[in-house]
Amino acid sequence: MNRFIPENAETREFPAAAIVAYCYESKKGPALVAYKGRQSKPCRFLAFADDERRETYLSELVKTETETENCKRARRETAHDLRVGDILFSSWGYNQTNVDFYEVVRIPSGRSAVVRQIEKETTSATSHMSGMAMPKPGAFVATAKEYTRRAAGRHRLNGGSLTIGSLQKWDGKPKYVSWYA
């Protein structure tokens, strides 16, 4: 699908915001069509009462998208500060709480780490069908594979297909779990 570019439109590029805007005169007055990145569908397609309102809107859009792009860039460049042997965990579930533990086995770069799931020891709590889980460092789950994951912040990795959410560095405290039947 090709981008719609109006005839006689003025092209305005904003690389920091990853925006390309086409400003033109429509039947309804001053208008703009704006595209984000390489998208073929416009992120904005608007007509305005006058040129001043279009310019104000465009400057606000560029400001907002520049901030978004800067946040994305900073997140991509953030190092995780993890070391081999560090334990990470993920807590997830609906109507029950599951906890999985992972151990860092390799650090290919400052922005990625290789993890492998480890076994856990679960103890029953005083309430019904719940308990606390503790990892068993070095005791890898027999069928567990190694997975490379990108940094999602300091002491945090993107969980990807391993889990819902992210993997975060374990604080050394038992983690709450619950189950049915």
C-alpha cells in the first residue's frame, strides 16, 4: 500500500520524531497528513480552521513524538548490569500466582543476557492453597533451554516468549505463590 501524498503538498520531515508531514490546502481549509516511521497508514489526517492552528498542532505532535522516540532510544541503550549467576524471577498468573526463576548463564553484551530456568522449592503457607517459593541456584530444569533476552532496564530483562512481562533480579526473599487443586 502506498502513502497518500496530496498534490501540491509541502513536505516536512522531522527525523528526531520519526514523522513526515504533508501540509496542503484542502476543500475544508489548511490540512495535514502525517506518517510515523515507515507506516503506509497516516497517524494523523486532519483539516484546520486556519494555518496557525495547523502549525500549533504539528509542533505539539512533533514534540510528543520526539519525547517518545527519545524514551525508546534510551530504553534500547540501557544496560542491565547483571552478572553470570544472578537469579531472575517472573511472577504471573490469573486467579493464581505462578513464579518462575531463571539463572544468568552468559552475558553476550551489556544489553543482553542468556538465561536458563532453574528449579524452585515451594513451601506451604498457613493459608489454603498458597505458599512461598525459593529458587535452587545451579539446579536447572532438565528440559529448560537457554534463551537470550534483551535488557528492559537496570536489573531487568524482556521476558519474550518465556513469560508474560519481564524478568527482574531476585531480591533474595521468598516469593508468594498460589494454586488450585
